[in-house]
Amino acid sequence: MFKLQEAQTYDPQEIKNLKKLVSRGEGLQLEFKRKANHPLEIVKEFIAFANTQGGSLIVGVEDDGVIYGVKHAEGDVHAIAEALKLCKPALDISQTFINLSDSRIVIRYDIPESKQKPHYLKNNEASIAYVRVIDKCMKASSQMCEVLKRGQKATGIKFTYGDQEKLLMQYLELHHKITLKECAQLLKINNWKASRKLVLLTLGDVLQIIPTDKGDLYMRK
């Protein structure tokens, strides 16, 4: 569902509120885009917010927080709306126009945390999910997607706490983090079995999964 709030006349209070929000800087729940030249990249950010803790994306603001606005908001809005059609399931987004002057507008998108995780961008027959990590949009691994999906109704997760789990906890006590490949090598099992074990321990609230550019890391909670 796409909720649209029409452009307002110049409102000093709205500008003040915008400046206060922007002064927080980019982070887990806030992203700036100077322009909307790459609408697919913006939709990836929307998906990442929905798959994580929700957030706001503001078009017309530089990364360093300088507020420029955009001149051709209608074209930007249309391009983003078209790109959003590639998101499955559909996202619940609200859109607000904030007038800076007669010729420049800031577009604010608010994306709540979803109850239908994970959301994917389906493009060229590929389906990719994204999550928000600190102030970045990251691709979600198959393990992360499973945690997102099952984590919404993860009650009574059962797993065996045996010798392998004890060995894993001892390793994490010393090294603090482990990858899927390292886990498989440590426990002398294949990647599929290591994946099952790490996902169950994450769903069981024993581990946390942290996506990175080089793959997921697992750490003790």
C-alpha cells in the first residue's frame, strides 16, 4: 500500500522538523539521497528498512546532511513508484512532500517494520532480500531470510544442546564470532548441517546473525 500526502505550501515548522530529523545523520533508521536517479537503489533501501526495524528515506538531502531538495519531484515519484512494483510482498509506505521553495521539494518516505518478512526485490528473474546494518543496505543471505521469516513466529524453538553446541560456544568465548564455513570446519560437518545449526541457535535466541559485505557473522547474544 502506498500512502501519498500532497505537497504543502511552505511551512516553517515543517522545515524546522525536517532539519531536526536530518541533524541526526544517517543511521539504522535514516537514509539520505541527494537525487532519485537510481530508483531501484532507493527501493532496496525501502526493503532493507521493512526487513529490519523500519525507517525513513529522504530524497533531496546530501549524505553530509545538506538539504537541497529536488526540482522535478513528480518524475522522481513516478520512477520510484514503478520500481516499487518489483518489491514482493508489496511494502506499506507513506510519502510526504515538504516544500523548500517554489521550485524545490524534499520527498520523505516512511517505511514501518514489516510483519510479512522477508521482502524481496524481484528483477531479471532474481529475488534478493535486503536488511539494514548500521547505516548500510546489505544483501540478506538465505540463512538471514530464514531467520527473518521464521523469527516472526519463533515460539518454542527446540534444538539439541550437545557436544557440538558446547564446542561452538567455547569457540565463540575465545573468538567472539564465527562464519558458516568456519562453523562447518570446526564441527566437521557439511555447510548445510552447519547452516541448520546456526539458524536454529539464532532462532532460539542463543546467537545473533550479523550480515557483512563478506558474509554473515554469528555471535553469542
